[in-house]
Amino acid sequence: MKEKKFAVVGNPVKHSRSPQIHRLFSEEENINLTYDAVCVEPDNFSNWVADFFKQGGTGLNITVPFKVDAFHFADQLTRRARQAGAVNTLFKQEDGIILGDNTDGCGLINDMRDNLQWSLNNKTILVLGAGGAVRGILGPLVNEKPAKIIIANRTKSKAVQLARAFSPGLPIAGCEYSDLEDLMQADIIINGTSASLSQTLPDIPDRLINSNVCVYDMAYGAEPTVFLQWTKKYGAVCLADGIGMLVEQAAESFLLWNNVRPDTRSALNAIKEDIKK
Ligand code: NDP
């Protein structure tokens, strides 16, 4: 079989686990491919991507800071990419059209629902943060038919704006952290802020944390994130970081490109082990 060419594009991109994940998937599915990590200068993104596809590339993953550039680059967008306003996957189809997709939200849902076996249906979900990653997860989250979604963010206006954009059909509210004093209880809390990356905590009432609540931090690292450590201290037992989301979003990209969905279990275990080293 002819070797297919893929890459992840970002700046910086050295830290990316995507080449390792896609190598594991390709070995499992016996697909002949190369997958590189490429750091591109901000003003050269479109030229580089156009060249990549001209030279026979099949697909790209897009990471910070280019997800909105990729959104504008694509000839066509999937519904979830349009909802997210950002693209993390580009695919040159057989007709030559470049399709833009966003697999981040689906990756999170697959991890929570299938790997962790958390039920989202009819639950009250508190989402912390209102940046690009949260915008990407709201559409897939709404599709799971929770009872209610509350988006809380340091900058309230962004949370309110996001809630408005996704509200038709579902009770979804935007607020700031101090407004959470009025919230009785959440079933699931998703930390979609980047606070864990700077070892800080979103300022939410500790009263919301107990043994009944499931806590997901989209950030990840060798150790449990500061947010997961803090929630554990206040009694949460059902905890997960974003490694599963990372592997699951990669699996969705792999499916789009290769028409086969890899079994994510062995790749997830391998990445979890490797990240601890
Ligand atoms: P953005 O920069 O777009 O948004 C950052 C968000 O975090 C904003 O809502 C910001 O609030 C908030 N924030 C930042 N610092 C703090 C703080 N100290 N206290 C409270 N809130 C804070 O980032 P992204 O949305 O792209 O990424 C968010 C997180 O999701 C990151 O940790 C990233 O690593 C993770 N992620 C994980 C993925 C995975 O596959 N596991 C995929 C994509 C992202 P404000 O609006 O007030 O500035």
C-alpha cells in the first residue's frame, strides 16, 4: 500500500504526543503512514499547509495557535467544526477538496462516556473556562442531552456569549465563579481552563466538591493536575485528566483519514505509561 503522509502543525509543537499516538494506531491497523510534528511560523501557516497538500499529503492535525487559521483555510467544514469555530483536523478528500473537522469535543465525550463510563444524559454539568477548547466541546456535550450546562469563566462576558451561542434547545447558562455560590450541586465538573498549566486553580466554591461529583481536567501531565489534587482533597473520587481526550480526538482524526476507527485502549495505556517517565 502507498505510504500516506500526515503531520501535526503548531508553534510550539515539540511537546506533541500526536506522532506517537498515530504511530501506535497505524501499527495496530497495519496502515503504511508517516506522521511528523512540524513547527510553522505564524505568517507562513497557509503557504505551508497548501504546499503539504500539493505534495501529496493526506491529512493534518492542527494545534495552538493555528486552529482558527485552519478553520479559514478549509474548503468545506463539518458541522462540529462550524459549531466550534475552529479546526483541529484537515483532510484532502479524493475530489481534492480540503475538509476541516474538529474532533476535540467528540474526543472528550468518547473518553467520558466510553472509557470512563460516566453518564452525561440528564446530568448537571459545570464547565469551567470559555476559551477555544470549551467552545469545541459544547456542541458534542449538548448532543448527549444533559439536564443543564453551566459555563463559568473568570471573564464573565465570554461565558455568557458562549452560553447564548449554544442555548437553543438546552438550558445553558454563562456566569463568573462568584455566581456559583447559588449553584446547589453539579454532577460533573469539567475544567476547560488553562489554569492547571500554570499550577493555579479556578476560584470555585469547595462546597461543590464531594464524593458524588465526577471531575475531569482537560489538562494533563506526569502528575495529577493541581485541580485534580485539590478536588481529591475535598472528597472527589471520580477523577480523570485529559490524556483520554487527547487519544480519543486522535482516533477520530484517524477514522476520518483512513476510514477505520482504531481501538484506543492499548495506545491510551502506552501514552499514560510514557507520560509518567
Ligand atoms: P484558551 O487560551 O483558549 O482559554 C483559556 C481559558 O482558561 C479561558 O477561559 C481563561 O479565562 C481560562 N484561564 C486561564 N488561566 C486561568 C486562571 N489562572 N484561572 C482561571 N481561569 C483561567 O485555552 P484552550 O481553551 O485552548 O485550552 C484550555 C485547556 O484545555 C488547556 O489546559 C489545554 O491544555 C486543554 N486542552 C486539552 C486537550 C486535550 O486533548 N486533552 C485539547 C485542547 C485543549 P479568561 O477568559 O478569563 O482569560
